[in-house]
Amino acid sequence: MAIARKQLVIAITGYVSTESAIQALRKGAYDYLAKPLDVDLVYSVVARALEKVRLQKDLQRSLEKSKRARNSS
């Protein structure tokens, strides 16, 4: 079973380049934002990141519950 990441990284930079964006995302950043920051965009990205974490936790719990059910049969 895969281990869920404990945190998501949102890269924020004042020096935007396609290369740095690709590098950040390849290294696992959840998203890449450029300064100056749009507060609404930051809020949206953080909300999506939190929803992803919640869904991953729900999936993990469901998988564990399913595994316990199979083992107790």
C-alpha cells in the first residue's frame, strides 16, 4: 500500500520561468504561483489542496476498512 504524503507544497516565486515551474511540479509541488499574488487565487489553490488531502484520507480509511473486512471473513 502506498504511503500518503503528509503535506502538499505550493511553490510561490517572484521569478517566474517555464523551466522553474516545470521543475517545481516534477519535484512534487502541488501548484506553482507567481508574485504578485492574487488573494482569491491563493485561497482557491489552498482550498483545492485541503480538499485533496481530505479525499486522500477518506480513501485511505476506506481501503483500510475494506482490508479489515476481507481479513475478518
